[in-house]
Amino acid sequence: MTRKSVKIVTIGGGSSYTPELVEGFIKRYDELPVRELWLVDIEEGQEKLEIVGNLAKRMVEKAGLPMKIILTLDRAKALPDADFVTTQFRVGLLEARIKDERIPLSHGLIGQETNGIGGMFKGLRTIPVILDIVKDIQKYCPDAWLINFTNPSGMVTEAVLKYTNHTKVVGLCNVPIGMQMSLALMLDVPPEKLRLQIAGLNHHFFATDVFLEGKSVMPEVLEKYIAFSKEYGIKERMKMMKASRENIGKEGHKPEESLSKTPMLMPFSEAFLRGIQAVPCGYMMYYYHTKEMLEMELEEFKQGNVRAEVVKRTEAELFELYKDENLNIKPPQLEKRGGAHYSDAACNLIASIYTDKGDIQYVNCKNNGAVSGIDNNSGVEIAAMITADGPKPIAIGELSPTIRGTIQNIKAFEALVCEAAVTGNKNIAITALNNNPLVPSDTMASEIFEEMLQAHKRYLPNFFK
């Protein structure tokens, strides 16, 4: 069957992840014939857009495909008649992320891109921009699907669901895919034979069941996970993570074999794992190993080596590679960037919507009653069947009391951050911080909020009307 060709617009087209996106479209061309890929960025990102755009053109030329790559700084020019719009940008660039990490750490609190106060300020900067993009989508291509993997993906999805009437929105994250790959390695089976039942929110979810070719293997998964946790322990795991983070991007660096085999899993006590009867996503380490994570981050902070600073160096090295006029493939060094599989997940999702495939993927989408105790119109991260009408979340029902509280707590935090981002209400923002487990003091919440607000003033106009 001959299918209609597709127009895709990528906002944040100058991202270092774009080569993975282009590779994904190239290898799926037979099922997803992309006619035009528009890469859009802002003036500050023009140089990177041109470097990445030229690499994308070389990749398409090498593949011998009739896919046109178009670069622009004007999204109004790019959007008309788009079928899909993907978003992968960072408001304030990596300098803003460095502040999100360093300022909280200067007060002795976790500094992290998507969790705690750092995650909140990334949301405050990003949500108004996403809502403006949605206005343009509704104006120029109202039938287009918005596929977002700009972090914090859960909050961004929540804001679009709550503050616009654009229903064709799906948020993506690479963490569930990483968990599936990790568990497949533990079970020594191909990842495609596994399916996870996941419950929760972006960067705050649990695998509550694991199916191997349709049959639950959760008891075996838990036993293997407990054995893994006993073998490594949190201190050993932290050393491995620290070594990997310090060496990332260095010539000849290869992650520890055992670390690379379980990239999204962290060790927890046997009692805890038997108690929750679930597998926590990797980001739960910030909530259940707060002390240990903070100690590691504070050490990096003192060395002037927080994660964002490492990423900035790695990204600079990637763009030097991208400039090579002989390079016409996605370089393997991109996997060191920390977000491997994001773009591949986006390509999979777009292809499945386009072909009405009906396969199961892990997405951020409207709850629609799938998880009891969370508002039906709110966003959840969940396994869903992907159809031409979008994701159909697979119902989970009532959450176990062992995980219900933490999920509902962070959902309240997300909702308050979205409200603060839209209204510019400081009181709501500080209330959101007081709802977050990583901020232990109301006094501290108020002080750090004001410091972060001034540091990011340029990107938070709603708070300075």
C-alpha cells in the first residue's frame, strides 16, 4: 500500500540528539516516508543548527532517500501542513541547567535537571514556551501530533493537557526503554520479548509487572533484582556511577560493563523491594537514596564538575565531530550524551501512529481512568497501545499503598508547578517546593526560590509582570 508522505517539524533542531532522530527516520523510511524534515531553532542556536543540519543532509544523501532537510529560525514558516511536530529544546541552554544544579547544591540540596527545585525551574522556563508553540500548531497545523521529549516531559505534557485544547500530544522519555533493556539483560532474553506494566509519572514510576511473551515473570525479576542489589550495594554503585560520569567523553572511555548492563537500575534493600513488589525507575534514587546522591553531587560540585558541566563538555566534543564534512552517520559517541534512545523512541511512536500499528509503547499521555486516584485529565507515564488516534493507556486500576503515596505526592507537585508557570504566582511555586520531598524546609524553599528566580529572570517573564 502506498502511503501519503509525511512532513515533520523538529523544534530544537540544533540539538546534539538530532542525528539520532535523522537516523531513526532513515531506517524506518519504508514504513514512514518522510518527505520533509524541518529543523527549527532560535538565533542563539543558529551555529549548532547549521552544523547539525549539514550532518543531517549528508546522512540522508548517504542513504539515497528523497527526504528534504530544511533549516530555519522561523517556526511559523516551518509549521504549515506539518503532520508531526517534535520538541527537544532547552530554554536557557546548558548554562541554565548548570544553575539548576549548582544553586541548590550551594544550599546543601539535590541539584538535578528534572527533580526537586532544579526540575521545577526547568519546568517554569519551559512550560510557557511549549504553550506558545501549541498556539502556533493550532494556527498552522491543527491536526498535527505534538511529540515532546523536552524535559521535564511529564510536566510539559501535563501543561498542554491542562492549559490548551490540543489533545494530540504525547510525551516521551528513554527511562522505561532503558529499564526494559536492563531487565532483559538480567533475564538473558531479547528486550522485544518483554513488556512492562509501569505505573506513575515521568522520572517517577515503578514497573509493577513484567511479562515475557505475555506471561508474568515478576517473581523471577524481583529475585534477580534483589541478587543484583546485594552484589553491588549502593556505595559500590555510586562509585561506578561517579567513575563513569567523570570519564564520560574522554578518549577511549568505556563505561563499566556491569554499569552499562543495568543503566537504569539502582540497588535497593531486599526488605524494600519485597515490600513494594515492584522495580523503581532509576530516578527514584534521588528519593530513596537522597543522602548518598547528595554526597556524590556535593563532591562533584566542589570539583566544579556537576553533571551539566560534564554534559556541556561532551556536547562541545560532539559538535566538533559533527563539523567533519566526511561524517555522514550518527557518531557512536552520541550515546555518551546521556539521552540515548530518546530520538529512537520518538521515531517508533511517530511510525506507530502513522501506520496505526497497535503496538505497546511507554508514553506520557492523558490518564483517562487508567490509574485510579489520579485525575482522568492529568498526565501519567504508562504502557499504552499506539494507534492512529494516539495512545490508548492500558488500565492499571488501584495503585498499591506501597507506591501510591509517592506518586500522588509528585503529581501534586507537578500540577502546582504547571499552575505557577502559567500564572507567575510565587506563592503557588513555593507551595510546590514544600510539597517536594527533596526540599526539607519552608524557609529554605523560600530563600532558594528567590535566588533561582533572579538567576533565571530572563526566562521567567510571567513572574516579573
